[in-house]
Amino acid sequence: MGAFHAYDIRGIYNVDFDKDVAYKVGYFLPELLSADKVLVGRDARVSSPEIHEYLLKGITDAGADVYDAGLCTTPMVYFGTAFYGFKASVQITASHNPAQYNGMKVSRENALPVGLDTGLGQIRDWIDEGRQCTPAAVRGQVHQMPQIRKDYLDFLLKYKEDWSGLKIAMDVSNGMASLFVRDIFGDQPAYIYDDMDGRFPNHEPNPLVQENVEDLKKLVAQVKADIGVIFDGDADRVMFVDENSRFISPDLMIAVLGHYFLEERGEKGYIHQDIRSSKAVGEYLAPMGGVMNTWRVGRAYAALKLRELDGVFGGELAGHYYFRDFFYSDSGLLAAILILNVVAKMKARGISLSQLICRIEKYQNSGEINFKLDRKKEAMDAVRDYFMAQEKATAYMDFDGYRVEFPDWWFNIRPSNTEPYLRFLCEATSKQLLDEKVAKVREIIEQYK
């Protein structure tokens, strides 16, 4: 079952999983989550209608009712799960992956994520064991649920402020944010790729890959925008470009959100970041009353941790932003709204987005570097042991790989959950120091290829 991963079910459709797996996921889900009704949404990928058909057949054969939300962003399904009190939901999507991929994101009561350790592994085992799917004596019914779109839009619009002084460029990536962008942002932004097309004809819907952001950068320059906004395929992530067409590392936008929650609203408490986040984020938010909590990468961990801490908000290097206001879940559209609110106010004070980021960004950053190798654990340990023998660490974390901090630099090294990659990232107070550390890491890891 190569499609079952830490956070969701995902892979190349009809290679890693097929309609039979979709049917069985649907059949076993009501039992797994003790649910007699399941909310289901889907993205616009070419394979989504077939997965939808067989998922629904599995759910109804198990005797549970389906509440079909139709075409959805992933956060719209999170919203519906918590807002209407569903015990189970599924969004059919492969998020930011290329068009030939598809998958399912499963949530339980209160929109809590269901990952490999919290239920998906059990479904995978039942499928592997060949457990029978005997249709119930009374099959479930399918109910259409069109009202979810209006309720979610009404929720988002509560946060919209005055952006009349802001010039916005927006790349919707032919993804699911197309359902809402004009209703939220109006005709004011300069849009590209705002028609929904699950073939993703213009670029892959992954804004972390810089070639996918090139058209937005050009648009920002062309229209002289104050900010560029780009969504991923299912609109659970959003990323930004400044007025100089420079891509902004998504973790730095956690610090920007502090101006809304900590300064403007006066909230105090925990702010979530993942283990890869810049040290500059916590340093920027501390004077505002933010207390940083660092935890594992991925929604399956972040949403649970933010709820456990009753944290104010949080974010990840991958462009997910989580909000206590949003059932501790992530929403690319809500994050975009709140960040535009901050940027508009800053512009009114004569502060551009690049100037704001310059105040936050104190360190030289390597970005995430991927090493393809099988001996990931040995290489990770070797990197950690070498530097900890050379210097005295000021902080050490050993979940999701290792994060080791020193007085003038730090690094995170972690294995990919889904690919044969070891991922490395570091920051330093100077470019020279950064280059030295990266070169040494490459030298160490080369021995394990």
C-alpha cells in the first residue's frame, strides 16, 4: 500500500492506489471513526470523479450516509467537519502534486487529522489482510450539501478588511482556490490561472518549487504589485512574493501574522512552528508576547499540537498556517486574508512588504537541501555527532530528525516521510559561515551514498 503516508493517502492514481482501494477506504472509515455519516469533498483532478464514485459506494455499503459537498478546497471540508459536527470526513485531493496524482485527506471529529498513526494504518492493515466488505442490510444514503460553500465563505469574509490601497497580484494555480478568490478578493487583483483545471496546464500546483512561481514574479513586476499571492492545488497552502518579485520563505510569514493576532488583537500565548522554521520568527514574536512551540512537520502533527496547547496560531515552512479561530486547522485563504490585512496597514504607514520582511529576516538561510540516499539514519547521526563534538550546542531537539542550535548557527536534518531523501536546512549569522557548514555537511553525507 504505497499510497498510505504519515499525513494522508496519496500517490499516482492507478499505480499506487485505484478505485478498489478508494471503495475499501470508504467501507472501513465509518467503523474506524464510529461515524454514521461522512462528509465528502473533492478537487477538480481528472481522476477525482471515479475516486468519488467508489469512495461513496464504500461508505454507503457500510451503512453510513454521505453528505456530498461536491467541489471543495481542502480547508472547506475541515470547516464543514467541525462546523456541522461530523465525526468523519474525506477530501479527495493530491494537494500540490502533479495532475497524475490523487489521494484522500481524512479527518475526524473537530476536523482533527487522521494520519498513519491515528487510523490510516489500521485501514491499510484491514485492506492488506483482505478483510471482507460485506454490504450492510440497509445501505446508506447520499445527501447533497451545497450550503457548505456559503457558510465557509461567510466565515472567511468576517476577516476581510480594507485593501483598497493595495495592489495585489494572484496566481491561483488552476486549483481549488478558484472557487472563492473573486468572491473574497474581488476584481481588484491582477489574476493568472484562476480557472479551475485539474490538469494544471500552466504549472504544477506546488508554490514551493520556484519555477512554479516565475509567472507570478513576472506579474508582480508587470503590474507593480505590492504583494504577490500564490495558492497550491487544494488551497490549504499559500505563499507570497514581495513588491520586488522576491519569494518570501513561508516560515517568515508566521512572524507577519503576529502583527494581527498579538499586536492588533492583543492575544498572547503559544505560536506553533515546525522544526525547520527560522530562528528569526521566535525572536521577532517574543516582544509581542508570542511563545514559540516547535514540533514535527505536517498537519497530522501541527493541528493536534496547536489544539493541545490551545495555541493562538502557527505555521510551517511548507506554507501551511493554522488558526485557533479555524478549529486549529489550516486554510490558505484565511492566511491570505489576514496577511493582506497586515500588509495593507503597513503600506498605509509607509512600510513595504520587503521592508517588513527585512526587519524579520536576520539570518542567512540555506533553504531545504535534499540528499537522495538509503542510509538516512546513519548519515543523520554522523552529521549530528560531528558538529556536537566540535561545538557546544545551545539547544537540541530529536523529533523529526534533529535540530541542533549553536550560538551563531543551527541546522535541522530529517528523513522524508514519503521519499528516499534526507532533508537538510541550516541558518547562520553570515553567508561565509553558512557556506562552510553546508560544504561540511555535503562532505559527511557523501560517505553514505
